[in-house]
Amino acid sequence: MAHHWVTALADKVIILTCREISRLPASLHRLMTAMQRFFIWECQTGRLIENPAREMRIPRLHRKPPVFLSDAEITRLPKELQEYTGNVAQRDRIVLEIFLGTGIRLQVVTEVYGLEIG
């Protein structure tokens, strides 16, 4: 039970920082994880003898389930793009087919093809 003051200070820093940065649970989770890993590193490199954050419990994040298109939306999308012409429209149709055919994430498509979506 060494270094209770460090854990108390860490908890206070987390609360204050999250109030200033964001109130999202993911922000708190990221900060607590970073602190916990920092103290692990401090112990591994010999800077600390005991990990002051070893008793710190990080709450589990509850993630929202992904949103899916309905069958009607999937059928309607290609039809909506048919009226557009040109290179950009052709690119959009190809990207849409990749999405619908594979279920790939938008971030992966933009990285692979170097696209700017938005």
C-alpha cells in the first residue's frame, strides 16, 4: 500500500484534466490507461520500486453497437448514384460497391485508396 499520495494525486489529476479536456468516458479511460502504463514503465526501468497505480481500477467502456443499413437503404443507394456522371461519381460508385460487398470500414478504404471523404 505504498505511494497512496501518488494514487490520490493521479485520481485528482485525471478528474481535473477530464473536466478541462472532455467529459467523455473514453477520454477518462485513455488518460487512466496512459497513467497506468507510465507507472509500469517507471517500474520496469527502475525509476520506481513499486507501481503506485497498481490498485487503480479503470472502468470498462460501454461501446455503442455499430449502425447498419436496412435492406431498403442498401437497394436504394446504387440507384441514387446512377444519375451522377463523371470521374468522381464513378469513384463513389466503386467505393460504395466495396462497402456493400465487403463490409470494410470507411477509414480502411480512405487509407488504401488515398481518398479524402467529407
